[in-house]
Amino acid sequence: MPAPALPLPPPAHAAPLPPARTGAGGVRVLTGVPYAALPGARPLELDLYLPADTGPAPVVVFLHGGGWRLGSRHTAGPAYRDADPTPFERVAQAGVAVASVDYRLSGEAIWPAQLHDAKAAVRWLRSRAAELGLDADRIASWGESAGGHLAELLGLTPDDAALEGEVGVTGPSSRVAAVAAWYAPSDLVGFTTDLGTDPTDRGTREAQLLGAPAAEVPDRAAQASPVTHASPAAPPFLLLHGRADRFVPCVQSERLAERLPDAELHTYDGADHMWLGAPDAATDALARTVAFMRRHLIDGDPA
């Protein structure tokens, strides 16, 4: 008789939580927490920054930038590299937990894998909310650059079955109650026109995300564009962008803001991408984001 099959371990995202360390201001930090297992690949992970106070806390899912091609969950951008406390600790000190998420990059998988991963992170947080001391009804998204693009889509596609995916925990909703996006690409169809670059260039960051230049896959580019999904049902948005941004033109955020029912758009003269050349913009952007999250997740009614 054939030998019995070896028992398989539970998926990584069902594992017990790792121990927490204490960060700035008593923030509890859990690093390298798996939120989804992928067949034949390493699990997707996130870092958690939990407020020192116990009790159900709201949480914001942070998605890093890097043109969908690089970057990691460990940083909110170069402007905050030496910040103490870190931006994530700052938000947690204000009473809002942060889940900083890694997702598959475009060299690992093309669109819509990245959004599938972001939605899986939201669903995992909801499934473990009681254990983590989080409020499953008060979840927001926040991101910078490419991560801002994904954060926007989390807010705009809560009921789109084609974009939900089957990564990790399935069943809970991936809906978020508010969105903050810094210098995010919001219209991939019009991106090369806004930049004045070659629409047939296969080496651009957005072409690598889509698997081809947007002009060759217009339906896929439209599906991946937050402006396509803007509707009266969208949650509150905070859109921050530098007017001197050479990588993601400011008009990308302006165009999305025009289509949203509740959007706060603030732009910074002289600020390049990632707030380069404008340290005051970096400071203000974080302060505005903390205030926005508190307003919509703590002071207001997330419903």
C-alpha cells in the first residue's frame, strides 16, 4: 500500500501571532506577520503597529510605493528614513493602528495581483480583529505613489468580484471607510499623455504592472485606473500631491478629486515626488493624514 500522505501544516496566515515588541510611545509592534499564503511562494507579510491603549482600535492599511516594481513595507518613503518616531508609530500614537503591507511586485505578478493582495490584507485584519484588539468596522487605507494607487482602489472597488481575488482569507469584506493617497497614479489610461512620454514604451512602470503599454491593453488599463471606479458611493478621500512632481503629474490627483463626492485635495508648491526638495511638505502631509484618519475613524461615524 502507498505510504499515507504527510499532514500539511495550516496556511501561514492562520498561524499564531508573533510576540510584540514595544516601540516609541508604548506602541506595540508585530513584525513579519503572514496575512496570506501563496502556492509555491513565500507568504505575504505585514507589520502591525498597535496603540498602547487596549480596546478595539481602528486600523489603516498602508501600502508602500516603488512603481509597483520595488519598495517594501518597512518605509513610508525616503523623507521619513530617519524619523523617530516613525510615521507608523506616529499614527498608532494617535490611536489608529497601522498594518504596513507587502504585496507582489510587477516582476512577480502583473495586475490585478497587487490589488488582490491588498484586499487579502484587509480581509485578514477583519478575520483576526478580535484577537488583535482591532475594530473590524473601522478600517481605512493609505498609500504613497504606487501604494497610493492601490489604496485608492481599495476605497473604490469594494464590491467588484473581478478585483477581489481569492488570496488568503476569503469571506470577510475588503471594504474600507476612508482613503489617504500621496502622489498616486490615478489614471493609467492618460498617464503617458500627462507625462508627455512614449505610449508604446514597454519599459515604463505602468506597462510592467499591466503586462503591456496601456495603449495595447486599454480595458486592463481602465480597470486599473481609480478614476474609472469613482462614484457617488466612494468613501472620504484625502489626496496630497506635489506640484513639482516629475514622476506622477499632479493632474492625476486633481482628475480623481473632481470625480469624487467627498475629496480633500491639497497640493504643495515646489514638492517633487516622495516630497523631495520639500521637507515641510513631508511634515505637513503626515500631520494631515493623522488628522484625517482620526476624523473619520475616531471622531466621526465610519458608517
